[in-house]
Amino acid sequence: MAMTLESSAFENNARVPDRYTCTGGDISPPLAWSGAPARTRSFTVLCRDPDAPGGTWYHWAVFDIPVDQSGLPEAYPKQARSGGIRQAVNDFRRSGYGGPCPPPGHGVHHYRFRLLALDVERLELDRYAKCADVANAAEPHALEEVVLVGTYSR
């Protein structure tokens, strides 16, 4: 069975509701997954905007998610560590989730929520790791990945 990633807040390739953006509550959407490969030892969630004016903009990286976890709740806490789960510094220079916030009039942006099933329990990163650092550390350990795309414009 292939791995799946979904949100009860929006469908794949559909608009992200305002409550999950900088114009709303700026809280993370709920995510749920299933079908991870048998050798999975942890998960990583990344969110990036490849349509940003200056190039890819990272909005979120959550890593060291235990293998027995099958999602993240809405409004996941923004602190760098929640139990053993860690979050990186996003391109807004804050820990945790930073919602879609494209420049007004810049057109539709595509926010790629990526779930990676990893073959390691923990990524060896310091406490001030940036989202791009998480992506670079996680990708060599990815057994499988799946993407959920949300769109947004202002």
C-alpha cells in the first residue's frame, strides 16, 4: 500500500483556508498519514513554497516524529521541541509553522507539504537547524515520500 498524506482542512491542489495563513490565525493545518513502509523508524514533515519571489521559501519542518504517530493536529505548538518531536527555524526566522503569506498580487502559490518516512529514529541536527537543513538531512534516509499541495494567493 502506498503512503498517503491528507488534511481535513483542504483537498490536494485546493486552496488553503485563511485560518492556516498569515491573513488568518497562522496555525498549522491538521495532517494525517498512513501506509508507511515497514522499515520506517520516524517521520519528517516539510512545507515549502517553490513559487516565492526569491526562490523556495520554507514554512515548516517537523522532524523526529515517532513511527507510531499517524498525524499532526491542527495548531501544532510552535516551540522548537514538543516531547521528542522537534521543529526547525522557518524562513520567517521562527520555530514552528509559518502559514502561506505570498506577496499581494503575486498570483497563486503552491505550498508543498511533504511527508518523508525515514529509516532512522532521529536526525542529527542542532537546536537551531533551519528547514533546509532538515530537508538535506532527511532526504538520504527517506524510504518513501508523499506530497499534499495547497494553493493560496492574496
